[in-house]
Amino acid sequence: CLYEALGSASDELKKSKDGSTFLCYGPLWLLQLWLNATFEKEMGLTIGQNYLSEVENRQIEATRLARLSPPIWQDSKALFMKYMKIFLNFDKLTRRNTPFVERKVGPTWFREDFPATNVDNEDEVNEIWHAYLDPTVLSCRIGTFLSDLGLVGYQSNLVSRQFGFSQLRPKSLFESSKNICLGCSGISEKFYSKYLNMTAENEYHLNPFSYTNSCYCTKEFTEWWERNYSGRIMDADVLISRLESGFTQPDIEKIRSNVRGK
């Protein structure tokens, strides 16, 4: 789901009204950063000697995450199967698997305790994080004319639990995926102003809480899990054998031909 969502967002960013595209990093790069951060210890990732000084002086955590690599070089199949076996054996969530709850690198406001432990700066800390995580739309301009006005969705509340916010069933701010990026086909100045003002009136109440490892969920989520996952679980050995078969040359060629066809 993470990969598909990031892929859709990247596709929207790459589109332009004349049908051309521009190059930008796709979702795989961001997915890899997330994997490195969440499963660093389980995967035995290390940082090469050449990057130690760069990592030591980093301003953002992604600088370190991007330099993490497996302890020894392995081919794609061996590395993929190693990761899959780790995921299949992963049965306990620990604090180190939610690395962004503790924020030790970044600007001052980002490193403040959250929820605030100092009553004197509680209001300021909460106000900053509301501005940072409240879903909204951002104004953008992709040309010099009024017809080039655009609006791009901003909805970091979908991952707000990583920063200590309660989050049961996050709802998208946008009723359809086409509304996430408005302006590629041209929108009027009137519509632009109306939509921007409308989203500015939305109020959200994000409630901070101290981090704990818990598996609490809603009754509706449990029912969904039973319908869509638990009832279709596959034996680990069977799953591994099917995944390994996907690395055979005929299967790889079949995938390549399907991609070329699209």
C-alpha cells in the first residue's frame, strides 16, 4: 500500500498539461529510506567508512538512512529473500521500529519533546506540529499565466502516528485521486481561490500522546483484517518457494514483456 500510494503521488507530480514528463525520484527511493529506518537492526545494515564524516555532520536523518547498506554485497535474489524471511519472522514491534518518535536530528522545533514536557512551551510546540501535520492544499504555479495556477494536496496526517499522534482510521482530504493535484489541465482563478479558501476553513484536532507499543484497534478494523488478510494467510514455506520461482529467467522475461507492453 505504501509503495502504491507513493507511486501514484510520483505519477501526479510528473504529469504536465502538454503531455510531457520530467524526471524525479520515484517511490522506491523513499520506500528504501523507510525500510532502512524501520528495520536497520534486523537487516544488519551498516554505514561505509567513506560516509562516516558526512553522517556525523548531517542536518537531516535521511542523510544517514540513504548511506545504510547490507554488510556484504549480495545479488538481488539473495537480498530480496533475506528481507522477506525477516518480515515473515517479525512478530514483535519494538521502540526501535518506530525511529521517528525520537527526533535527535533536525531543526530546534523538530527536536523538542512531543508531547511537550515543558508547560511553558507546550502551546508553541502544539501549534508548530499542527501546522506541520494538518492536511491541506498548497498553492503552486507551473507557469507565468493565471491559467497555470495549481493546487497540490498536502496530507502528512496519514503518517502522523510516527510522530506520536493518535490515528485510528485516517480519512483522505480528497474525495478522488484526481483532486490531489489540480491545475495540470488548467483551472480558473475563481475556482483556485474558492478551493484554497474552502480547505483553509477545515479544522483538525490531532491529539498527542506518549508513545507506547500497543495493538489497540477498532472493531471495524478487526473485521476488515479477518476478511482481507487472516482468511488468506499462506504458509511461510509455500510463500518463499513461490517468491523464489519469480526469479527464474522465463518469469523475469514475462514481467519485462508486460512492462514494455504498457
